[in-house]
Amino acid sequence: MVDSDSAAASGSRWLVPLAILGAVILAWVLFRSLSGSGTPTASAPVTTVATTATDAWAALGEMTRMKLPDGTELNVPALGVEGKLIKYLNDSAVAVSDTTWFDFDRLLFDTGKATLQPASQEQVGNIGAILKAYPNVKIRLGGYTDNTGEAAANLKLSDERANGVMAELVKLGIDPARLSAKGYGEEHPVADNATEEGRQKNRRISLHVTEK
């Protein structure tokens, strides 16, 4: 028969190996957990809206200086909307037309919201400067979306975005009486909604001159 002291000694001999084994298993589990939470290696980059917009902005050409009638100088892309708008306003032979719209080309909104991202402020500021230099000009802002999601929600979002841009222009000192804004939702697409590039083009704010 094994006495109690011998049994206790025998049991205690197993405690140390078991403790070591438990520590090894715990360390292995923690290592696997930390390894799994690391940054995975991606086989291809993920295309984001911001990336798509940056590529589109790069296509607008080199930055150039443009002087306004009041002496203000703007630093704008050679093919940007600012230059097109200034050319239109300077051409007295071209009458105001309901079909003439100018698309903002450097605006970014938070996804699904009417909040302008900081990168958009430069172009909003340029349009504000142009309106100050041409004090007789009145404009309407139109908001548009792609056809993703519910039409009613898109219409509401487009209206909020158009009015949001108008509010930014008012903050810059433009008389609200010279401005109006309306959302058109999915109406009047300018590109194919079947592609991401097309949807990106359709999500836009446009400017229409109502009076020169």
C-alpha cells in the first residue's frame, strides 16, 4: 500500500511538467492569435473612391495661374472647370443657355453623406473667388448621384449636397440671392452606371449660370 506522503510526492512531481506544458500551449495560442491579427499580404491593391478621384484630378493637367477681372489670381488645373467657367463668362457672344452646365471636378464627399472633405475646399474657394470677380453673375447648383440604392434616398442626398456647396459659398461671402440649389438624384447621367468610373462621374455637383 502507498502511504499518503509518497502519493503527495508522486503527485507533486507531475505538477512541474504539467505547468510547463500548459505554458507552452498558452504561448503557442498567443503567438497564433497575434500572427492572425497582423496586416495580411495583399495580392492586389484595393481601388477606393479617393483613389479614383485622385486619378481623375491628375488628368486635369498641370496647375496654371489665371487672373480674374478684380486682380485675384487663381492656381488651377489647365483643364479644370474654373478655366472653362471663366472663358464662358468672358465671352459676351455666348448667351446664357439652359443646357450649359459646368461640372465641379475636384469635390469629394464622405460616402453617403453631404459632408465635403477638406480636399474640396480649394475648388469651392476658387468658385467663390470667380463669383466675387463677376458680381453680376448668378448661378444654380445641381446635385446628382449614380443609380445605386433607392431613388428617393439618392434624390435627398443630391439635394443636401447641392445645398451644402451653396452654404459653403455663402460662408465665403457670396450673396445668397445670387445662388440656388437643387438635387436631381439619378436624373441626367453623364456616363454609364454599369462601371465604377461611370458611377464616379455621375456622382457630381454641377453649376449653371442663370445670369451673366
